Amino acid sequence: MGMSLRTVAMVTGIGLVVAAVAQELAKPSEERKWHGTLAGVVPYDFRPPTVERARSTWWGPQDERVFMPQVFGVGWTLNIGRLARLIGLA
């Protein structure tokens, strides 16, 4: 029996977190920024979130991107402000 989509997504997510942490730990400690991309594609950010970063990520109608790097973690999140602007609500 195969794995469910939920299981595949969870294993993939855990793998990405492990890969991002390993990528940072492979750097000398003074070069660790705890944010960047995996393979130049998948964003990660393990810095403590700030109100300003959260606001500009989740509500940034002026930003052209609908999908933004996560405020904390690996992957992307929805820029609700941009989406609202595109459909004429903001």
C-alpha cells in the first residue's frame, strides 16, 4: 500500500527543514544567517519572526509576488495583500 499524500507532504517538509538546518550548520558559525534558499529555489528562514516581516509577508499589496517566503520555516506563504489587490479588494 502506498503512502498518502499527507504523509508524503509531511516527510517532504521534514526533509526540507533538516536540509536547511544542515546547510546552515555546514557553514562556519560566523557565516550562519539562518535564512536563505535550498538549491537556490526553496526559501527558508529560522530567524525569530518580527512584526514588520510578518506584516510585509502576509499583507504586502505593493509587492508583485503572490507567494512569499515563509516568515518562519521552509517554503512559501500567501501574500494576502497582493491577492486582494489583484481581485480589486485593496
